[in-house]
Amino acid sequence: MDWTEKYRPSSLAEIRGNDKARDALREWADTWEDHREAVVLHGSPGIGKTSAAHALASDEGWATIELNASDSRTKDVIERVAGEAAKSGTLTAGEAGRRVVILDEADNLHGNVDRGGSAAITSLVKEASQPMILIANEFYDMSNGLRNACQDIEFRDVSKRSIVPVLRDLCRKEGVEYDDAALDQIAEMNSGDLRGAIKDLQAMAEGRDRIGADDVVTGERDKTEGVFNYLDTVIKEAGAEEALKASYDVDETPDDLINWIEDNMPKDYEGEELAVAYDFLSNADRWLGRVRATQNYTFWRYAGDNMTAGVAAARREPKGGWTRYGPPSYWSKLGRSRGTRNKRDYIARRIAEAGGVSMSTARREILPHLSVMTHHCKNRELTVAMTAKYELEAKHVSFITGSGEDTNKVQSIVEDAERLREERAVENAGGAFDNAHAGDGAAPDSGSDDGEPAQAALDGADGESADGDDADEATDEADADDDSQSGLTDFM
């Protein structure tokens, strides 16, 4: 039996590594009669969101109705199943008490399979007379209307120090001896994914009475094998219809899948077929732009048709042999490993929350600009402001700037950012916003463009001034930075 199911927490008290989120979820449930709002639990996969939802239901004695990604979630299905449960509970066999509707992967509704589902969910959460819990990996990939209709609780990646005790406990329950170093390695290589760590532990314990450090196969869990297989399908093998149907099984959003296809297609296509395929990708990109502009995810269907069936139909001759496909070039720069992607996604999530933009916009538009502007921490003032604004650790600063995580430069920036956050907390408590307004007034025209994502992301990281000689030194440093990187004052 899968250990993640066998030892799934039966109470919120057993949830590990997300105490703040756990307490917020309990408060939401305890006060539901007062606010009667749905809640979105969001964060990376494998960190306990779904387990927390079911544990809460167990604690409260609530019956559950669940729709997950394997279920059809069209408008009709949602209104028939979840709607009945949320409004009257008639599908729960007449049980007394509250009934909670749990909708998993609420950020992943698209295509023919889930047609109309997002609008139906938005309507349902506004009308429900029973508690509803939505679960999402990417909060800002949900529609504005749905986000605004719900409370939200963020679950953070589970730290190594929280994962290791869970692994120890499982070993004791299963009668498996272990080396501490082995459990440390399992926790480290899963980079915050508690579920992945448990699955790895179970796999290594199979047929063993003891797990030693030498038994742990280090390396990152590969999540992209399905994508490489699909690239073979769409570029070399399948017809239009088969390529479209095969795309339904790929664990990538259309925003990411188009980049995989675009970067790898020229390795096999050429001449006229390449030109025709690019026309289809151009059409797909326009539909994706409409999704971002309108938050209408039904347009994903048309983007998918063009980037899959269209590209397959553009093929003029059979393609054989083996081709070395690779991740999109932008991802190659930012890193291909699981741990690196987690760092990237953590940073993008912090930017998205601070700037009110989607994760995709944060990853593709804002993060690259920040990387250029803070390259090797040359603009130290901006790097400190960025670190404080997004509550970054040394590994995140290293990821963005390219400077070593253990260097004095990066460590001092993190320390200064922590002091800056503490100072702001004290000032805010003492009503010191007047100083911030005064600082804002000294910068003409900063923030005039509300639509600029980089400005939105860094808004609030400015306005700090020092006293006496420190103020003069800060001014001199700012002038020097202006000389070396023009335009950065717009972000300060």
C-alpha cells in the first residue's frame, strides 16, 4: 500500500511543516458561519494541501465530496455533483451536519474536458451554503473572479528539518532501520516535497531491513519524461488528431508546452513545413495572449489545437531517428533540476503576490529583468530592496544575481534585507509612513505607469532614507549606480 495514503494525516494536528497555514485553515472553518466564503489552499505539489483539507473535514466531522483532476469537471458536472453538495448536501446519503466540497487542481481547468468549469465554480462559491475548499498549485493561474470570491491560504514548501522527522517516524512504524545520513539525503533531494520524500523512502525500503547512505540514489526526480515522449509524438509520428489527444496526458500547461514545441521543432522541421508550423504556433500564441488578457481559459482549447494538431499537420515527410530534445532555452538558463525549478517558482510566487500578476508573467517577464538589473549584486541597493520586498533567502538571491550563495556579498545582502524588514515593521507600527511619502515625493514620475510589471513588483521597496552622513552616502551610491545602469532609478 502506498505509504502516502496509509499514513495520511487524520487530523490537522498531524500536518507537518505548515503550522501557519494549518492554523489559518482551522480559523477559516471555525468562523465559516460568520463569513460563509470558500477558501483556496495554494502552493507547490506534495506539501500537504489535499491532506490538510481532508484532515480538517475529519476534525470537524464534515462529510466530503471531492472532484479531482481525473474527473470530468464541465459546467454540467460541477453543477450536478458539487452544486448539489454545496447547496443542499443531497448527494451525501442524508448525513447530518456540514458537508464540505473539495475541488482539487482548481487552477487546471481547460480544454474540452472541463468546458465551462471555471465559470461554474466561480458562480458556485458565491452561492454555496456549505463550506468549499479549492486546491491549486498556482494561485494566479486561477481567474480573477474566482480568486476574488475566495479567501486564500498559502502552503509553503516543507523544509528539510520538517521532512526528516516524518521519515524517521515512518521507518519506525514499518520496522526499517536507517542511517540519519540516508534520511537527510532523501529530504534534501526532494527540495520541500514531503510526498515525494515519502514515496522515495518507500521505494528504497522495499526488500530492505535497513537503509544506509549508500542505498540512496541521489539526483532529482525527473518530471519531464512525458514531455520528451510527447515531442516525438507531435513532431515525428502522429497525425493532427492523435497529436491533440496525446497532449491531454502531458503534465504541462499550454503556456509551457508551446515553448517546448517551439524550441525543439526546428531540430526536425525545415523549409516549408517549418514555416507552416510557425504560423500555427503564432496563432496559438495569440490565443494564449487572449487568455492572459481576459482570464477566459476556454481559449486554451484553441491554443492547444494550433500548437499540437497544427504542428503535426505541417509535417510534409516522415521523421525518423533519434533527436536530442531539450527544455526551452529560457529554462535552460534558469536551470533544469528540480531544486532549481523550485527556487525559480518560489521567487515567481513572491513576485506574483506582491505585484498582483500571474506566476507566468512573473517567471517570463519580471524575473529576467530583475536578473539583469541585479547581476552579480552590482546594484547593491536594489538587490537589498528586492530581497526585503520578496522575503528571499540567500539561495534565492544567488539564483537571481548569479553570485555564489555562500559569498560574503550575498550573505550581507540577506542580513541587510532582514534588518530593513524589521525597521519597516517598527516604523509601520509607529505610524512612520510620512517618511515613506516624503521619499516618494522626491522621485519625479516614479510609478506613473501602473501597467509596468517590474514597477508593480518592486513598488513599496523604495522610500527609505537615512539620517545625516548616511543619507549623503546613500545619495552618492545611487548616483554611481545611475552611471553604471541607466533607468534603474525608476525601480528604486
